[in-house]
Amino acid sequence: MPNNYCLDVSGDFACFTRPEMKVERVSYDVITPSAARAIFEAIFWKPAIQWRITRIEVLNPILWFSVRRNEVGKVFTGPTAKQMKGESGESMGFAIEDERQQRAGLILRDVKYRIHADLIFDQTKDTEASYGKYAAMFERRAEKGQCFNQPYLGCREFSCAFRLVSDVTQEPAAISETRPLGWMLYDMDYKNRESPTPKFFNVALNHGVIEVPAWESEEVRG
């Protein structure tokens, strides 16, 4: 049976970008399940395990911050097959000043969440391991603050701190706010690797808590 783990996550800024905003960066009101999953995977991930977010608790009031940022409007391309053979070709580099774009962003500030997730183990992908082995590895890494890469809150420049919560009953309560938040990105469906599709669910904040439905439920649509 899967174990449910809990992380206390906090950061100065966060931006969980709404996909319907094509140009400007506008964040959802709270962290998305996909962004929460990425935090757990940054701490510990193996091909035989999967993280499923079950519950999100908002611990700090939802505060907004408007900012303008410089972004690069061009993707850096890798070497072509011709260049890999040692032949000359079009330059891969470009001047940042020529491709710089200034965009406005509506982001969150002073965020803090308590995120619950199930650790799912698929023995068919590692027949020599056990669920207990992977669970112990995650607990050890989370308790020591270890991670494969720095966890972040939506955008990589918004890094976050994390702490493994062992006893939720001793932690502070979530905010008292209750209201609908509308449709939110749940995660990407990678059944078709060449063209992944987004999945959404209708979010309701109930006394600062979001109950995340199962991936297979009818509440998740896309």
C-alpha cells in the first residue's frame, strides 16, 4: 500500500503560470499538482516510483506581486547533424540583446504550503527492489534536506525550501479562506510522448485546503 508523505514548502516568490495567458506570466492562486509533484521528484525519483499529490494546504494568505522581467524570445538550438560531423554550418549562438523581450508578470509572494503525496511503487520496473527500500531512501533524503536538483515554485528562478513533516497534528492550521478557484492544470498526459495533452480539474479552496482527485477520476478532464 502506498505511504502518504507530507512536505512543508515555502518560498519568497512563486509563479504557476496559467496556460491560457499566452504572453504575460499570470500565476494561479495556489500551487498546481504538477508543480507539487515536481518538488517531490526533485528530492527523490526513480523509474520504478511515481508521486501522486492527494492534498494541498495553503498556510500563508494569498498575496500578489507585479513585476516586469527580461526574457529571451528565442530557443537556443543544438548542433545539426552536419555540424556533428565537423562541417561548418549556421552559428548556434545569438546575441541576447537582440532577442530580449520585456514581459509583465503577476506572481505570488510569501507562499507556504503543506503538500501531501502518495509514493507509488511499480515492482515490474525494478524486480530486485521493494517498496520499503524506496520509502526509506526518500525519508532519509527529505530529513537531511537532500535533493537531486533545487526544488522550485513554478519557475526555476523561484527556488523553495522544504521540510519533511512527520506529525501533521503538531503543525499550524491552514488559512480559513473558502472559495472556488476555477479550472486548474492538473498535469500533463504523456501517453502520446510526441504530443502530450494537458489535464484540468475544477478547484475549490475549503478552509485553505484543496483535495486533489485521483488521476483516473471523472473530475480530471482534458
